[in-house]
Amino acid sequence: MAARGVPDATTVRAALAAPVRRDGVATLVAFARTVRAAGVGADPGRVQAFLTAAAELGADGRSGTYWAGRLTLCSAREELARYDAAFTAYFGCEQPPAGRRRPGVDVERAVGLPGSEQAPPERDEHGAEPRVAAADRTEVLRRRDIALLDPAARAELRRLLALLRPAAPMRRTRRRRPARHGRIDRARTVRAALRTGEIDRLRYAERVVRPRRLVLLLDVSGSMAPYADALLRFGHAAARRRRGTEVFTIGTRLTRISRELGHTDPDRALAAASAAVPDFSGGTRLGDQLHAFLADWGRRGVARGAVVVIASDGWERGEPDRLAVGMARLHRLAHRVIWVNPHRAREGYQPLAAGMAAALPYVDDFVAGHSLAALEELCALLVDERRTG
């Protein structure tokens, strides 16, 4: 049974073909109010974008008004049916039709994602794509699951991933430097007094603040293959931002790829990393590789006081208890341990995988990282000032 109050595709097409009342801006603003009352998040900023898009697409045509509103007033997939109902009620008929089905129009097609089969958006006299449509296309791409993207959308995602700036939080060191305020620097004050013969003024010092080390452990096993490329590009963005960032891949073995990701060009860096990693799309032995990391690199101080990010779905072929022991040791060494699991974004997800259940008690932050927006949130989490120590 179709949802009550939602128009079907035939009703929407009929509304698009109906003649237009040329009431100008007042009609469009009134329509935006109707859409907001129907439960669509048409805030004032989106209404302004709607008016601009309507001018670009041609508000004197029903189709232009429909697509201008759909591209700008709607912010989520679930709002599309409510928007169509409001549109047909306002323009096509006096009351929303009951007992109809949602129109078979996909939101990705509506905003023109890269790789879709719809006609290219209209362009102005200079041949430029309307800014509103381009911005909305990027917004939808930001929130789509990386595993569901087509090749063209993945190419656009790679460009956006290169713009990320992952960085670790700051830490206060034992070193001090001269300052105008702060604690009195007794040594400098006494030395100055010995030179001049009197204490003419007090000298002050403050603690030196430096960024913490960032360590990334990226699962490249078969179950993480749809997200491996994006996570490696995230690692490249982090390594490019600050020297000293360490990036490792984990699967059936541990591989350090920090040097390979040192290339400025992301594609060259990914090609070098791929050549260095022998276990792409293989099995997963998280416990063994975590112990290898702690034995070979943890004792060198790489993890001590660092922010460690583990990106994995938690599938473990080895002993979960061994992973738990390694996580407990890592948690004692590191400043923070962040676990990125793309499956966490799925509705009803529970950490039931043996490896995930064993590791979770020793994780400070458990995030999804399944989309560009989620990776942007991870960047913000890394530099959260409330967690600076």
C-alpha cells in the first residue's frame, strides 16, 4: 500500500506540464512556506538559494520551478516525497492526492551526480553551470556511502579528499620559551640582574606547545576493499600536512607506507603505496599485526602520547583475546585511540564481530568514516581542543 498523501509519478508529471501563474517572487516565497509547513527543511538560506536557482532555471516554466525547489529546499532523501506532495498541492491540484506512490525519481539523478545519465544542467550565457546545482551535487556526494559510488563519483570524491587537512591536537611540552606573561622565569631574571646589577624587571616564560604525533593503522583486507582507496587518500592528506605522521596498513601483515605517501601528488602516492603493500584484499589478523606494531614501532616511541587511528571493520581471523591484549597495551601508550568502522553508519549496527567486540573497551572514540562528511567529522575530532593534554 502506498503512503497516504504522497503523489505518484503521473501526478508530478501532470503538475510539471500545467500552465504557470506568473505571480513572480511572491508566488515562489509562498510555495517555499508551503514546503516548510509540509516538513521540508527550507530555512531562509535555502529559500534564497531557491529564488536564485529559479531565476537561473526559468521560473516561468513549471519544470524550472520544480527542479529549482527540489535542488535547494530539500536536504535529505526522506524529504523528497513531502516536497512532491507540497508541489502538486500548490501548483497541480487544490489538495494533495491520497493513496499515491512516491515518484520514481532518484535524488542522485535529481542533483546531477557525476556519472548519472540525466541531461547536463542548464548553463548561463557564459557557459557556466549554475552554482546552486553544483553546490547541491557536492553536498549529496559528501554524504553518500563511499562503497556505493560509481567510478565517476569516485573520481570527484578523490578530488575532494585531497582538500582534507587532518591534523593532530596540540600538547604542552616540558620546554619553555620567553613570554610577556606567564610564570616568572627565575633563571633569566637572575642572569639579567647579574649583568645590570639590579632587577629592573621580571622575565616570564611559557610552555612550548607542539602537535602530537598522528598514527594511522589502515585495514586493507578484503572486507574493507570498498573503503581502502579513500582511507589511504585520507592518510596521504594527513602525511602531507605534517611530517612525522606515520601510516601503516594492516591485513595479514604490517606494512609501513609513510615514505610512499610522501609524494605530493595523491595518485603517485597511492600507486607507490599499492606497490609496497603485498596483502591488499587478503585476510585480517588484527591481533597479530597490532602486536607487531607495538613490538617494532611502539618501543621506539611512535605510539607513546600519540593519537592512534585504527580504520577497520573488526573482522578477525586470529584470536580475539590476543587483539584485546594488544589494544589494552596500545591504550596505555597512546594519548587517544580512535576506531573508524564504516559499518557503524548502518541502521541497527551492533559491534558483534569478534575483533570489534574485543577492541571496543579500549577505544576512546568510535566513529563511522563511511563518507566524505564522516571523514571531515573525523578531522574535527582529531583536533578537538577539549581533548588537548
